[in-house]
Amino acid sequence: MSETADIDRIISALKKVREKKLLIIELVNRVSSEGGQLDYYELENIQPDVNLAIAEAKTYGAHTMIAVETLKRLRTPKEEEDV
């Protein structure tokens, strides 16, 4: 498959990725005071949700890094000519 076709496939795939709202962001917003401080007692009360949010964020981050590394390995048409 040509480099142009690969790039077209990547762009098409990226356009289909839905927006992701991470649970960790929602939790921080939920347990923050108006001054921006976290309510550690509330965090302790929702510890299972916090653990789930952390796992979700780690997984999302790992998959994002895989996508970034894949994109970094792609060569430009100029680089292909030099090989």
C-alpha cells in the first residue's frame, strides 16, 4: 500500500474517534472546592470510583502513546525516496 493511501486511512480512522470524557476529570470537578482544593474525605468515600478513573486514564493514555508512536514511524514521501 502506498504512503498516501496509508495517510488517508489514518486520517479517516482519526476522524472517527469519538470525543472521550475521562472519569478522572469528572471526579476532580465533583470533589473540588470553589478554591480549587480537593476534598480528600470525599475522595476516600468514592475510592472505588477513583480507582476506576485511574485505570481508565492509564489505559487511554497507553493507547494514545501507541497511536503517537505509530504515527512517528510513518515516513514522508521524501524519506521514502531517500531509502
